[in-house]
Amino acid sequence: MRKAKHPTEKWYSGITRYQWLVLVIASLGWIFDVFEGQIFVASMREAMPSLAPESADDGRIALYNNIALGCFLLGGSLGGILFGVLSDRIGRKQTMMITIIFYTFFTCISAFSQQWWHLAGLRFLVALGVGGEWAVASSLVAEVFPKKARAHVGGIFHASSVLGSYLAVAAGAFLIGNTAVHAWANSPEMNWVSAFMDPSSLPWRLGFALGVLPAFLIIWIRKSLREPKSWIDARQRATEQPDERMGAIGDLFKGVLLRRTLLGIALATIGLATFWGTHIYGKDVFRIAVEKRILAEAVAGESTEQTVESQIEVNPSQLAASLKRSEMLGMFLVTTGGGIGLLCFGPLSQRMGRRGAFYFYQLGGLVSSLFLFLAPLDVGLLYYILPLFGFLTLGMHAGYAIYFPELYPTRLRATGTGFCFNGGRVLAAPVLIISGIMQDDWGLSLTNAATVLSLLFLVGIAILPFIPETNGRELPD
């Protein structure tokens, strides 16, 4: 007689209070991490023009923005590698605190930039901490949770980034793009600021000043976290066996780890290149559509182009505020869809395997990008298209937090995870310069440049047959 089958155990059954605490703290670090990165995306239309030379045209400003984004990728890559190694050597807890101090301090200092290259250079320094925090936190989450929960909590951890983007959207909509804040910044009582900076730049500077908030998280980390047992055991083995070195970058390129490292870097490169070259411009499609509708309605109402120009001249601040709100709404829609995509990667990768989930998102990212940037879409349709676009172009990023820690033994986990993700940043950085050149020198529109770069998803699809499948396996010791 057959035994009755027991119902499948839920992934969250048996999870302890401390394990949930680790997920919350790691996610908060990642939330603020993403805010520090996205606050520039939310404010670059205001920040860079106010810092660029007066002779700089739109194409030149687009190039400066892409240089700043490129500096952020390069800084993140260096920080992810350095702090990943440090995490394997001195521990997850201490390294996480150091990375948060780093990105908090330099984001706040960014508020005092006086030239465009000041802001670009500070983006590099901010990214040192940003890149490092992700490598440490993703390794910590993978080590603390059991195998049955690893994919789900890894997806939740990475999906928490959406809240960081929401904070940046809120800062963009209610601070940087707020007409009341602009009126206050340009009021007579703020004239004293002109001795140091243009008062009209105060809104975006205040947005960067908010970057000081994550500093308070350090107190909680210091009080609540402890090092994972697997890391303590690995450190003990390293003291007893010289060939079991902690955080040895060279070991990532030996034996079976060589192939895993190269493929991991390739996966991250495609994801980050398409994120910064394609995904972030979804919000601009919404802004452009709203701008076209405003102009079309003005033309229909007055039937002369001269009247449209006059309306813009009479109410420039109202028009700018309206377009800023539409840009932030577009960012909100893309981010919301992206967050759902990140949450779905874990369950999908449990059913389809890690490789199958990556296939789904790479192909979906390609199709949705081409449709968004090439099809003539009105504002009403974009309310539905942008979340789907965000879902498909961002969702695979949760796979990096889930998949990369599964490729390496404990003594190299943060080092390998950080090296893969941030090696991808290095290789993706030139894409931003290329995007700026496309718009400045080649004369391509923003959407046409994003369309060309979306073809990189094809390269991602070509890589996938070669990556090892790790679904259902224990973490390597």
C-alpha cells in the first residue's frame, strides 16, 4: 500500500525571526543603495544643465549625463570587487557598515557640486559603496537562509530596490519638480545663496542631501547582526589550510570557477548595459508622449504654431513642472513593473530553472523594448506598456542576487559575487558613452539610441546555453 504524499512544504516554513531580520536589514541597505543611484536619474535633467557650461547644447549635456552614469558604473565595479574581497576577509557585518558610510557621505557631498565634472567624479565615489553593499548583502542573505528559501528571499532582497527607486521618484516629483520649492529657492530671502551657487539649483541639491538618511541604518546593523556560521567555519579552515584562502581573487580564475566567473560577468554585463542604455529611458518615452499631447492640444485649440510658442514662453515653469511630473510618473510605472518582475524571478527560477528564467526575461526584454521605442504609442496605452516593459527588462537582475552566490564556495562567495556583478559594470560602462555619442555626434534621438542598445538582449540569449544550472543544489562549502 502506497504512503500518502505529504503536501509540499512552504518555502517560508521554519524561517526564524533572526533570518527575517537579516533579510530586512540587507534589503534596507539595498533600498538606500538604489536611492543613491537613482536620485541622479531622477534629477539629471535639472542637475547637469545647471552645472554645464552655458555654451553646452542638449547633445553635450546628454553626453555629460552619460559620462556621469559611466563613472557610476566604473565606481560600482571597483567598489563591488574591493568590498567583496574585504567581506570575505573581515566579515559581512563590518564590511556592510563601511559601504553604507561610503555611499551616504559622498551622495550628501554631491549636493555641493559646482561643475559637471564634480558631480561625475562624486558619482564614482558614491558607487564604490553602492557596488560593495550589494555584493555583501546578497552573500549574507544566501548564507543565512536554507536552500528551499534561497531563491525566494534572493528575489525579495533584490526586489526591495523598487522602494529605493520610489524614494527617488518621490524626491523628483515632490522636491526637485515642485513649483513651490522652486518659488522658495528663487525668493528674495534666498538671495544670499547666490554667493555660493545658483539658487534655482537648490531643489536638486536638496534631493542629493537626503542621501544622509542611510547613516542611521549602521546603528541597527552594529547592534543586531552577527557573522554567518558558514563564514566563521570557512575562516577557520583558511587558518588551517593555506590553499583555502579567504577572498583570493586569483582563485576565481582557477579550475571550474574560471568558466563560472567569465559567464557570470557576461550575464551581468548584458543586464547592466541594457538597464542603463535601455531600461532607464522608459520614463522618457512617457514624458515625450505627454509633451506631444500638450503641444497637439495647444495647436488644436488655437490652430497656430505661434500660439503654442507663446504659451510655452508665458508659462515655462508650469510646463516644466508638468513634464517633470510626467517623467516621474513614467519612472514610477516602469519601476513598479520592474519590482514585480524581480519578485517573480525567484518562483520562476524554481519552476523553470535558473537558466530558463534568464531566457524568459532576456527574450521578453528584447521584444518589449523594440515595441516601446519603435511603436507610436499614446499616453493612455503607456500606462499599460511601461509596467510590462519594466517587468521584462529589470526582472532578471534578481537572478544575479540568487545565482551568483550559488556559483562560489563560502571563502570566495562575496568576492565572486561582487566580481561578476561589478565586472559587468566595467564592461557596461562604455555603453553609456556610446549612447551619449549616438545622441551628440550621430544625431540619434534618445529613443533610437535606446532601440539600438536593446539588441544587446540577443547577446544575453546567446550566452545562456553555456551557464551551469544551480537550481535545487546546496551552496558550495
